[in-house]
Amino acid sequence: MDVIPVLDLMGGQVVHARRGERDAYRPIASRLTPGSDPLAIVAALMAVAPFRRLYVADLDAIRGRGGHDATISALAAVFRDLEFWVDRGESDVRSLQRRARQGPGRTVVGTESFDDAFGVKRALWAGKSVLSLDHDASGPLGPREAHDDAKMWPSRVIVMTLARVGADAGPDFERLADVVARAGDRQVYAAGGIRGLEDLTALAELGVAGALVASALHDGRLTSADLAAVRRASLQTPRRP
């Protein structure tokens, strides 16, 4: 089980995401460190566990209000061993091709940013990326074909349930089970609602490869000891064929 911390960036700060209601996000209040400076937050997260990846949601870029490329590049320069997955809401193929060559980070292609499946396909063809199958409380966001046709999916797929983000509602186990059953040898990642070690254990048993986590890290429900236990269990569990 690959636990991936989430960094939601808005206005140069790390914010607390809740239910996908982006206009209501406020600067994060973390038990790990005071303030909401991105560098300090990532340093505090890395003190909890030797994470291998970091998911960055550039909320200003997603909303068409600038972006945080300079901040992400600065983080990548400091934390050289981290792989950055970055969702900017980009859909332009040329821009995505440039990202694939130059970064910063590996692009997350989110279905909510597209009107048709062909656009998603072109975005995935533009370079190595991670696909995020986005959902809100009413169901799938973006073209339905991108959700239904597993042949479109790359090797890494996120099941993002925005209505559960920061809501202490638990993962969307039913939807995740469906995606895992259709994913073949692709790796499936859960996003939204992870409350602690029990949820991570249940996701691993379901065949989920990893989980994107924010609130449970910042409020202390997931501790260094918990994450060490997850790493040990992952080493002892054979990969799903």
C-alpha cells in the first residue's frame, strides 16, 4: 500500500480541501507544523514517513487563476527523491507534451477537465501521466466513456471521490471495487475519505495499490507507527496478478 500525501495549493499556500468545494477552502491547520507554507508542510510530512510520492493539486491552475509551477519546482529541487504527481486541470495537448518533457512533476489527467473521451485519449497520449477518474456526489465527472472503458486507462489510475475529500466519510469502497475488478494489471489508487489505518488495511485487501491522504496525516489519525506497519505489510503481501 503506497500512501501518498496530498498538497492542495491555492494562493501560494497549502489549503484544507473539503468535499470539492474549492471556493470555501482555507489555509491548512496542521498538527505537524504551524502555518501553511508549502515547503514547511512537505518537510513536516517527510518527517512522519519516507514517502515516495506527493500528489499536488494546483487549485489556482485548475480554476484558471494562475498556477504554482515555481513552487512545485522549488519543492522538487529540495525533495529530490519524491515523485510529484501534479493535477493542473490541463487539457491542451501541446501543453501536456511540454509538461511530459520538462515538468515539473508527472501530470495527472483528470476526467473533470474534459468534455469528450477523445480529449482524454489525446491527453494520455501526450506523455506519461496518471489518470484520475473524478466523481462528485452525483457520480462520474467528465466523459462517461473514460470511466467505463478500461482499455483507455494507463498503468496508474486514481479513483477520486471529491464529495468524500476532507469529509471523514470513509473511502468509496463500492466504486473502488468496481474499478479494481476492471483494471487488470493497472495500479488503482484511492482518493477521498481515508480516515486511518483501518481504511488503508481494507483498501489493501480490496487490491488497491495506494491511497491519497491529507486530513488523516495532518490531524494525527495516521501516525509514523501506522505508516511503518503499512510498509511492513506491503513488503509481506505479494502483488495482485
